[in-house]
Amino acid sequence: MDSFTFPYQQYLHSELPDEMQELVTAAGNATQRAYAPYSDLKVGAAVLMADGTILTGANQENAAFPVGICAERAILSNIHLSDETKIKAVAVTYSADNKQTDKPIAPCGMCRQAILEMQHRQHSPIAVYMCSPKGLVIMVENAEFLLPFAFGNDDLPAYKPQV
Ligand code: THU
């Protein structure tokens, strides 16, 4: 039997390097901009670009449920990648009135797929920081680790790389 293993690191918020503390804090602040009247789960995400810029987003739900968008993809859809503007890391966290737990939140499958395609497009790894409101953080250095056996553009015969 073959197996798939991957490294991850667990931190307390206070143990993170300053730049990453700032990123996780930005994701936490972004939860205040969530619109989550149906799930009551306010998700905040923050993206750190290679030049140090931090972008943030929050989930936006809709009465027609599938119309809603996750925090992570709300940001990613607004990023223009280039050789000068690459993504270094994505952090995701949450707040919920009835759910202040120590369990870090992880990107959903659709967001993992979206993050991974950005990683492939920019040809450099994106670290993912999965955080709890109480300050526990699980970090993987490469988005690939969160989506083994991923579907990707090499599965599509008609795919043409974009410049
Ligand atoms: N959600 C996110 O924003 N990101 C994820 O990766 C997981 C789920 C949101 C979508 C929905 O508004 C709420 O959490 C409950 O699923």
C-alpha cells in the first residue's frame, strides 16, 4: 500500500513570526465584515502577497444558498497574479457567537481547489494558516498538502496556459 503524508506545524498565535501574526489578526478582523445570517459562522480570510501587502475578505451568504461565497474565494477572485505579485500565504479564521472553540477552521474543498490553482499559476507555494478564535494555528507550507490527488489543468486536454 502506498501512503501520502505531509508536514504541518502547530502554533499559538503569539509564537508566529510578526508578519504572520499580522496576517492572522487581519483575518480575525475581517470576520466582522462577514454576512452570515444563515450559518452564523463568520469566516475571515487574509492573503499575504510577496510584497507584504495584506488583502482581506469574509464570507457573504445569500438566501439562495449556493450563491454565497467563502471568505477565501472572495479575496482570490480579486487578485491579479504576475511575476511581481505572488501570494505567499493565506490565513483563515472564524467567529461564531455559539462557537468560540480552539478548533482551527480549514478551507473547504472548493477553496482548496481555488488556492491550489493560484499556486500552480504563480509557480510558487502558498502557505495556508488555519486558525481558531482562541489563537491556535495549524500551518502547511504548501497548498498541495491539503488536496492530494487534485484535479488540475493537466487533466484537461484543451488547456492552454495563459500569459
Ligand atoms: N466558509 C468559508 O467562508 N470558508 C471556508 O473555507 C469554509 C466555509 C463559509 C461559507 C458559509 O458562509 C459558512 O462558512 C458556512 O459554511
